[in-house]
Amino acid sequence: MVFALPATTSTIRMGSVYRAYTNTAPATGTPIRLNATLGVTYGGKTAGAFTPLSATFGGKSSTYQYV
């Protein structure tokens, strides 16, 4: 089954995007770095690049459910 992340006009959460791609809840006290963790690994961005969360991930498909 394929799930969709919320559209770009929605407010989306970093932790939920991370879980949608990894099926793992972020560890308590462990930061999710927008570029290093989400942008580079799942969003196709380079380290240090500007990564707008909704525009980069909004509406994309994921193997796991966005919760």
C-alpha cells in the first residue's frame, strides 16, 4: 500500500515525515535535522540547502502511513 503525505498547502510535521519514510518513531531527545536527516536522505537536497518542509515533502508518496 502507498500512502500520501499531506499536500503542500497543509502544515506537516518533521517527526511524521520521518516516520512516513522510515516506519520508526524518532527517539526521544534525538534531533531530526531538516537537511541532514530528511532533506538529504529523503528529499534529494544537499547538506546546507534551503529545505522547505511542505514544498519538499508535501504530496509525495510513502511506503508507511503519515501519522
